[in-house]
Amino acid sequence: MINLYRSLTVMLMAGLATLPASAAVKEIEALFRPDSANPQSNEFINQTPSEGFCLQLPNQCKPEGLFSLVAPIVFNAKEPIRAFHTDPRQGGMAKVPSHWQRIVVTHESGDTDVLEVRIAGIGHEAGLFEPVTDIVEKQAGDDFSLAWSILWTGGSWREAPAPCLGVGSATAGPNGYNSFWKVPVNAGVCAKQARFLIPAFYFRYFVYGYQLRTPNPLAMKSGRYLGSIEYTVGPGKDFDMGDLMMPNDNLLQLNFTLTVEHMLKVEIPPGGNKVELTPEGGWQAWLNQGRKPTRLFRDQTFNLWTSSQFKMQMQCQYTLGDTCALHEPDGHAVPLQVAVTLPSGLTSAGNRPVIRQPLRVSGVGTELFEAGIYIDRKPGVLHFGVEQADVERMLSSGASTYKGTVTVIWDSEVG
């Protein structure tokens, strides 16, 4: 009789560290959960709803894996913006951390992995304390949309200054303008030059777009991985809006939680826990023709669902050396050879396919199997056999029945 069971990793939870009181904090959560409807998708899915730009225009963001959040940080110009200023830092500008940055994420067990993030967009809710039509000296009449376009060299803020990229969309009113720029990798400064004196200018908040590169969840433990990155805000800082624009908060912190919910499930067909070893072709060749069997065997199929690393172990009612044994009532024993073949997509050490890999009591050789893809109810095989020399000893003993119990374990607690 063969008993089979599996061991599942319990999801672990940990608290976030205490944060600086002055920081604007955002939580970003991503989840990996195997999807039988899409088994080839082995990636984390961002669970944090977008705010601002990507909420309003998701089709502008989804193809690029772009998400956006709102930072509740107000910027006020400490002095007027001069017309036709020659220093980009004296006008409307933005410089953000658009390069990829590595963040270590840590599991409660101490295991770590690496997440990458970059700021890939910046949006402003810009405001004036008097109508824009007055600032441009009535050159646009009462048309505030036209007034915004002539306030800045190169057109309104919808027309993003290089190297930033415009999105072709913005909203405007007499005293406010809401726009968004996409920011290429390592973009540097994007700046607008004023064509008129702007007595007072402010940003009610800013929107930042971000992109993620998440680690391979198939190589991670079940549970939660936590990490954090802190950005500075202000002139010369990570989020830099120029020398005139002063923020009311100088820190923006992003906390990341990556949750891994692995699957490990084994299904044995009905009756598959009772294995009868027989010669090839059954016993009739011996009974009818006197031809002794050269080996006894049985292949038992099972179905496997897994997205995680796992190991296999074996426990025995009777043991001979590093393998299980079969006993007859008088105490004579013969070794039982047990091996496993796993579905395609699972590999052992050296990235080798798992074909008739021997199972040992010590666990040697089956310490680690890795999933290159999510295995969704794929068949594997347990191979049971008694070799020819041992069959001959069984026949010469005169015993009619040899029995033993083998417990095969699929265990996701690796390492």
C-alpha cells in the first residue's frame, strides 16, 4: 500500500517598519497566484489601483506596464517666474528618478529577492492665483485654453518638453492646468520656459507614473516579501521641480509588498494507493508456460499542480539500506526500487528533466525540483520495481506474498 501526502507552505506575514512622520507614504502591493486559465503567465500582478492619469486614461498606460499614484505634496513658487528666463531651473520643470533602481524585498524567513522600479511619468495640477488670460495680457481674449498655450514657449504643458513625451491630453480652466508627461529612462531635466511674468505659481499635488520589474515568483517562497524605497523631494533632490518650487514635504516613501501564493497539489487516481507488482504481461506466462518473471513492476500515475520549488522524500515500513523493502511473513525481505518521473517543465539540479529519478530514504537526489512554468494538472509517474536477482530470491523462498508500505512525500519546504 502506498500513502501519498503533500506539505504546503503557510503564508507568513510581517509588519512594516516605523516610517518617518514627515514622509508622504504609498503602499504598492503585487500578487502572484497561479492561474489555471492562464498557466503560462508566471508574473506578479499589481494590486494597487492607479490614481490620476492611469486611472483616467488606462489605455495610455496598460501597454507600457505603467501605473500612477498621487503624491499629496504641494509646491509653491518662492518668487515670480520671469518671462523668457534662460535658466531652466527658474521656470516650470521636472526631473525625476527615471532610472531603474533595485529594491531588496525580504521574506519573514530572511530570504531576499530583488524588485526594480523606476519613475516613468510625472503630472502636475498647476495653479495660478489670477486667471491665465490676465497673465498673458489679454492676448487670448477670454479663451483660457489658448492663453495656456501661449503662456509657455513650445505650447501648453500638454506639449511636453524634450526629452519627456506628451500624452496628447490635458484639462484646463482659467486658474488651473492638469497635464502628464511620460519620462523615458534616464531622461534628465524636462523644462518649460515662460513667455510672460507669472507672479505666483503652485502645484496642488503631483502624479507620478511608475514601472516595475518583479522577480521570478516560481523561485520564491510562499508568503510576503517586504521592501521600501525613499525618495527626496525638492530642489536638487530625486523629485526636482526647479529652484523656485518649494515643497511642503521633502520625502516620498514607497512600501512594496509582494505576496506569493503557491500551489502544490497531488492527486492519485482512485485505488492508486494500492499497488500490485506484476511481471510484464502478467502472471500467466509463468503459470501456463513455466517462464519465470525477470522483474516485477508497476507504474502508478498521479496528477500534479505546482508553481513552487519542492522536494520529494520517502518513508518506509521496512527499510533495506537507502531504499524501502518488501517483507514476507517469515521475515525474508527484498529491496523495492522506487523512482519518479515528473511532468515537463519541472527540472532537477543542473536544469535536467526528471525521468525515473530514484527516490531514497535519505532524500539524496530529490532535494530540489524547480518549476519553470506553472504546472496545471499534469501527469507524473511513480515507478515501483523489484529487480531480477531479488525476484529470483522471492521465488526460491517459497513465500506467496511480500508486502510493505511506502509513503511518498511532496514537500514545498525546501532548504
